[in-house]
Amino acid sequence: MEYRHTSVNWARCVRELFREHVHTEYQNLVFEGNVEKDESLFGRKIKYNRGKPTGTRIWIFGMVEASSKRIIMYPVDKRDSNTLIPLIKKHVSPGSRIFSDSWAAYIPLNKAGYEHFSVCHKTSFKQIYKNEDTGEIVKCCTNRIEGAWKLSKDHFRRINGTNTKQFEQHLAEIIWRNYASSNRRNYTYPSALFPTWTPPVKEVKNAHATTIIQGSDDESDDEAVSKTPQSSNIDSSTVVAPARYDIVSSLSNYNPPLSSSTMDTVVASTSALQSYP
């Protein structure tokens, strides 16, 4: 079996599941309340406005629901009203409040049944509006969608970019990660997954502190319980051996037999000492 490309194949398989999520649940997603929208250009930048851009540059249209922080992203070929307004009508319920920049394609939104507020980023990043009839104050900004652009572009920076064939997969991964973070699920199953075994139970932390009462059933079942002698006058130097074993001698009194070569050396040394004046 070939394992060199296993991780790459698994990553592609998982991203295909993300595409399936976008193809099914994502298409029926509808926002309501306060919604921020913006468009951003994905691709390599030109440093200091020198040289020509390399690679493909793609415009992404995105929307963020303020209450749930869910995002919707679409790669678009054009940023005109004929392209963006149908996407807004598809994913934003009528009567919602929309915040955006001063891009001209969003001008028809007030006539389409939405409360549209815009901010001009050339002059400021927050615009404050006041209702003349009710006195309501509305603060318009696009900080959430701008933060979504940062997280999305950081994803492509970590992988050092990607080719156009896999761009949709990575964009679907960004969308799914946002969906999973805002919709955490605790899965429950009506029956055991594998009924042929009993899953092990985690041991109690204080199991070692359990007291065994003499005469109880636990005492006979617990084979690891050791009884400490009641007498405290125990000599630590006393040696212990199994039954039917007697101590022959200790190491301090044991003199091993000398070999023939060792005996010759001892005799020669004794003779030399005797002949020394």
C-alpha cells in the first residue's frame, strides 16, 4: 500500500465533504436581523505597486449575520447589481437591516424591501444615523465581515496559496469551519454502536483510598490488598526468604575458594615478605 500521498488524499476527501455541505445545507441558509456584506479580492498582492500580479485574482462576495456570526461567501465574476442583488434576496429575509460600504451596486436595496445603511471607508469606518421620527440611533460599520476576510485570507496564507482547481474546496472548508463553530452539536444514539462488547468505564480517581472492611465481600475479591503487620518493631536489616529456605551464610562471612593461580600469587608474596630484612 502506498502511504506517501495518504494525508493529501485524506485532505481532499474531507474538503469534498465540505463542498457537499455547501451544496446541500448552505443553499437554504437565510439571514435576518442585522446583516453586514462586503466584497474582497483574493490573490497575491503587488508590493509597492511594482511589477505585475502573478496568479489568478478572484472577487469574493460575503455576508455575515450579526446575531449568529454565520457567513456566506460566493466567488463572483462581476460585482454589479445584477449579480449581487439576487444573492442578497436569496439569503436575506425582507425587512432586515443591511450594513455595507458605499459600493454603487447596493443602492437599489432600499427599494427592494431592506433597510440599507452604508459607510464610506474613504472618510471613516463608522457612520451614525438617527431616525427623525423615533429618534433611534443606528451605528453602521462592517467590522464583522472585515474580520471574516482576515480569517479567510489567513487560511490561504498558511497553505501558501492554492491552484484554481482546489480553490472552491478551500473556500468550502472556511465556510464549514464557521458553520461548525456556530452550530456545535452533541450527537446522541438510541442504541449502542457495537452491541458485541462492553465499553470500559473510567476508574474513579480516589479508588486507591477505598477502605476494605474485614469480613465484607470486597475483602475476598480484592487480591491486591496487603495486610501490614501490627508490630512496629521491625528490623529493616532482617532478610526474608521464601518458606523452606534457610540462610547458609552472609556476604560478609563468605570467603570464596581461591583458584590455583591465585594460590601461587599468595605463596610468592608471603615468601617475599619473609625474606625482606
